[in-house]
Amino acid sequence: MKLKYITAFLFCFVLLTSYQNDSCNCDYTKNYYQLVYQAEIHYLSDEFSEAYALLKKAESNCGGLLNQEEINEPRIMAECCMRLGKEKEAIHYLKSYVDHGMKLSNVESSDIFAPLKKNPEWKNLVVYASAANAALDKKINKELREEIIQMKIADQKVRQKPINWQVAQKTDSLNEIRIKEIIKQYGYPNADLIGPSTWESRTDITVMLMHFNDTTYFKPVLLDFIRKGQADPNLLANMIDSRLRFAGQYSYGIYDNVDSTQIKDFHKIDERRMAIGLPPFKLRKKKMEILRKKYPGLFKN
């Protein structure tokens, strides 16, 4: 058992260290994101064959599936496989899921995956998941992770009422300088670098980016990361639209309560959104409508 764990650990470590380099050869804005958004709509509509086919295409285009925080592609694919009677493939995608730093415990209590526990490969999956989590824990930069968490805490602390805007602006300026340094030294601080977000520790830097001033620097830098599949497509849109709030005219329509009259050059919105990896405006609205009908409890005020 110990030898099996060590072998699994070494395999996971090699897989994790090579994953990010493999993804850089694909332009995700052209070959990945739109397929995944369409797949997600089919998945939420219980059209599992269609979702499976689209995710397969995205995977083929870019050499693997990402694990975007709002989507969790490997988990969706594993569920589609279960729905379609493809248990062997489901195990493959659950391995991909834990390779991205996710816990097998997140899914093993789901009724969808219950039949897998009778599969002879389940015990091997449990061993693999434990090794994958341990490999990622050794690989990530824990010191940087904690620094970013503390920066986010400072970002929110200075915005507690009554707000001292001089202190807030100084904090934002220091955070902006440090994030630029981090990007220059390490690249984008994603899950590969600092580990995935958890309920206890949110590592996503979107909130901080929304308070930074130097969009001239961040626009091309973030877009490059998005194209390489290394940063969430929502990052850039959130940064830009959050700065346009007070003007009341948005570029990307990221807020659910914004309609076409509040969006600059609305006839070109899908062109702008898709260029930075976002779904078309109406597709995003459709997703939210499906979610509200399917999970009404999540949208109660």
C-alpha cells in the first residue's frame, strides 16, 4: 500500500508540474471557453450527451480541461460520463478533478457517483486523490498564498464603514505594486501557483483588481493570461466594468441587473465579451435564468 501511494504521488507530481506548460500553446479565447459555456448550458438543461461532446472538443483543442471556479469542468464531465454509463471515463475525469487541487470528498457523497464505489477502481482513485492532494500541497507557494490572503483581508478591512478613503487608496496602491511584482516574478497567482480557493481561504484576486488604477498595465497582461488559460476570463471584465459603475455605462455587462441601455455600443457587446473569453451576453443571461429555476434557494434575498 505504501509503495502504491509513493508511485501515485510521484506520478501526480510530474503531472501537476507539466500541466501548466501544456496549456500555454492553446488560445483559450478561440478554442476553449465558448465550447465550455455551451456545454454548461446543456449540462444545466440535463442534456448530457451534448455537454459531453462539447467538453470533449474543448479538451481536444487545448490538451485538457481547466477547472474554472464557477464551472468545475472535470467534475461536470465526470457527471456526464456517469449519466451516459461511462464509469471508466468518470474515474478518469475525477482524477483530473483532484489533479486541480480539489478534494474527492467534495463529490463522493453525491448520489451520482455512488455506483462508482462498487467499481474495483474506486480504491485506486482514493489512493490517487490522496497522493494528488499531497503533491499539490508540496508544489504550491504557501508563503505567497498567505500573503495574498492577507492582502485581500486588508483590501476589505479598509472598506468597512466609516471608510477612510486616504487609507483605502494607500492600501490599494501598495497592493497594486505588490501584485505587479508577483506577476513579474511568478506569473498569474492561480491555483497552480498558490492552490485553489477554499471556503476558509479565498485566493482569487478579482476584488483587489477592481480597486487598482493602472488598467493600461493590467489589460494586456490579464488578457495574455486569459488566452493561455491561466486566469479567469471574468477578471478583466470585472476590473473594467467596476471602474465604469459611477458613469453608468458598462463595456461587458458583468452585472446581472444591467440591461442593454446601460451598455456602451450594445450591438458590439458579444464581440467584446468573446474577445476576452466571456460568453455572449444572452448566453450568460440564459445560464442565470436556468440557475434561478433550478436552484431558487440560492437566489433568495
